[in-house]
Amino acid sequence: MILMNSKTFPTKVRPRLRLLSYLTFWLTLITSYLSSSPQEPLIWLAWGNSYTIGEGVAPHERWPEQVASRDATSWKIEYTARSGWTSSKLFRALATKNYPPASAHRITLQIGVNNRSHGLNPNNFRQDFIQLLTLDVQTS
């Protein structure tokens, strides 16, 4: 088997090979750049209550927004949260949204403080929370 390299070619051919290799490199680079589509943001589903939506603070001060701003990944945050929501209200709201969306990349669940502040039965909260976690697992 004969291996060929630039030294096995005549002197006049070597500059042409070098030029051809440079052209191939740049054409490959340009083609890959032109064919690549811009990175779509990843979907983050933020489920919860006033803590999730940052009641009383500017949107950029919400904790999901703060986490996303420190991440190198681009995130589109979709909130399903309201002040005063209990776990059962959140579950009913999610049930009407036609979940699970296949596009979710991250899901956060922050709920329960209103169950406690309204004096609701902790056993009901446990059942609701398990249902929400099950929905979360099905979605992700």
C-alpha cells in the first residue's frame, strides 16, 4: 500500500493541494454555519403559588427568572401559578391545560404554603402533591 502525502507530489502540485485544503476547510465551516439554525430556548414550566410568580416583585426578580439569567442556556419560562393557590387548585388548573406538553425541559413545583395557612388537612395535601409529582414525571 502506498501512502501519499504532500511530499510525494511534484513541487508544482503542492501549493494547489494547500489551496484546495484551505478552500475545503473554509467551505465546510461556512456551510455548517449557514445550515445551522439558531438555538431555540428550552421550555421551563414553573408551577406553584405566589412564591413562584414572585408576588410583589418585578418579573425579573422572580426566582425562576433569576435562575435562568445565571444559566448559559436560553429559557422560556411558562408560569402556571397564582397567589393563594393551594395544591388542589394548582392541580385543577394544570388538568385544564391539556398537559403533558412534550416540549418541557425543566419543571419546578413550589406549592403548599397556602394549604397550611388555610388550615387544610395535611393528608389532602400529601395526596395532591403526589398527583402533582406524577403529572410532573409524565410531563418531563
